[in-house]
Amino acid sequence: MKNIIELSLKELEEALTAEGQEPFRAKQIFSWIYKKGVLDFDRMSDLSVDLRDTLKENFTLSGFKIAKKLQSSDGTEKFLFELEDKNLIEAVSIPAASRVTGCISSQAGCKYACGFCASGKAGFKRNLTSAEIIEQVLHLKYDSAAKDLTHVVFMGTGEPLDNYDNVLRAVRLINSPDAFNIGARRITISTCGLIPGIERLSKEGLQVELSVSLHAADDKTRDTLVPVNKIYPIPALIAACKDYISLTDRQVTFEYILIDGVNSALQNARDLSIMLGNMHLCKVNLIPANPVEEFSIVPPQEAQVLAFRDYLIDQGITATLRKPRGVDIQGACGQLRLKNADK
Ligand code: SF4
């Protein structure tokens, strides 16, 4: 049976018509699921018993359970979900002054083994279905203390552009006024630099934000931090980003994790500013490394972080500094899953 939250409104209308039901009921069902967070057909009280029976015969609704929920002292909430096949995935709710960001996973595990990421450490299991992606958003919206989800970022476990079709289907539902109604500009797809996916995304006509995990301005360093760099090296990646900008007129954000002794010296800032200097519509998001037990990486001293940022700004590059969140609840991507994987 198909999970009903894989369907767009139009697809659900068609499915209901095929079952001899009135197509306008689809909007009511969408309202129960997406506007009220109800994941049980029997609780959809304004639907007839006959229609609820039809739904139960043809569709499933909820596909996984909350295995663990941790709350950080900074308000960040981390969910560990157990999928039907027992795989574990993570999602995080991150409240800030004027927004609540949901960070969601696109795959169970990850094949790209970035040198600072606990998700890559545990290896790849499988792609998530679009329903499994959407269900994370439902839980973040309705089961977290923050509730009002305003932004969604694909920065949890997995490489979203490696699960392109399911991620795009989920993005369209997150964006749909009939479902979550979160503006495309508030949805971020973050990639480790899969050029074919970036090229494909540039032709979708979507206003989503693209974020690229860069983390180094030279191939030698990036090869160790983001091993897929050996397939899609920096010059080709930067060229693809420039093409993306000119085709979409959208900004690209480059994520740059600052790791002491690896990529955080002023010379690294200099190299980065030269590389991005002639790229209009780009921004660098600096993230002091989140200490991960499984790796021996540490963030630089605060003065060095600020000097790195200020150097970029002095060179005319937009640079922001992101504070690590949820450190006390294994906030870094994949940490919680890794700790629970063998339990
Ligand atoms: S950073 Fe992203 S692409 Fe790299 S291993 Fe982690 S989840 Fe995979």
C-alpha cells in the first residue's frame, strides 16, 4: 500500500475519483494531515466512515515512530526516528528569535564520508521515500515545543541531490499552500557538491536556496574533508555554481566549517576570497566545528574565527557566522544516530 503523504493534492484527487469518492475530499484530508498534524484516518472526524474505510484499504499514513527526543538547553530539539525497517534517522528543530528551522534527513546513512560528519561514518543504508522525508517535517511541526516551523533545511543525514526525485517531491509538498505552505526561499537544499544534481536543480524553476558544503579553497584539503571532491573537484564545482547563479538568478551559500589547524588560517581566508571574488550572488556561512567524539576535530579560538570572517568581509565577500546549536544533545549531523545504531 502507498503512503498517502507521498501524494500531491492532484494525485490524491485522482486516487479518490478512481475509488468512486468525491475528489474535493482530498482537500479535507490534506487539511487533517498538514494543517492539524493528524496521522490517523479514524481521527478525521468530518469524513464519512465509508471514506475512512476506503482510505484504510488503499493507503498507509504513518510510517515510523519517535525513538528518542532530546531537548538542548538552547531550545534545540533533536528527534531520532525509527523507520519501519528499523533504520534510524535524525531531524532537528532549531528555534531562533524570528524563525524555527527544521533540519531534516534525506537518506538513512550517507555514502559520502565527509571527514567531520558522523552520518558518513556509519555508511549508507538507503534513500528515504518522499513520505519519510515529509513525515519528519510533520513531527517537527506538531511534536516539538517550538511548533511554528518557518524554514526547512536538508542538512540532516544524507546527500539530498543523491535522492533527487524523492527530495524534489517532498520540496513541492513542503512548499504547497495545500500542505505546509513554507515559501520556497525558506527551503534549503544542501549538497556536498554533486554537480549533475546542481545542474538539474537549476532547471526546476524553483526558488529554493542552494547551499554547497565547500570547507576548503584548495583540492588537497577538500579531498580529505569532502572526499567526493575527487570526482567533482573545486574548479568544476565553482563553474557549476556560477552557471546555477546565472540560470536561476539565485544566491549560492557556501558552507565552511572552521577546523583548527586544517582550514582556518588567514591564508585559507585569502584563498577563499580569491576564489569567490568574482562570483556575484554568493555568501559564505562560517561554522566553527562542532566537536564530534568520533573525529579529532576542534574549532579554532574565537579570535581566529572572527579574524577569518572579517578578512572575507574586508574583501567584499558576504560572510556570516553560525553558532553551533544543540552541542549538549549531540547536535552535529548523525551523532545521535551513530550512538544508537548498534543498540
Ligand atoms: S556532510 Fe552530508 S554528504 Fe557529507 S557525509 Fe555528512 S551527510 Fe553525507
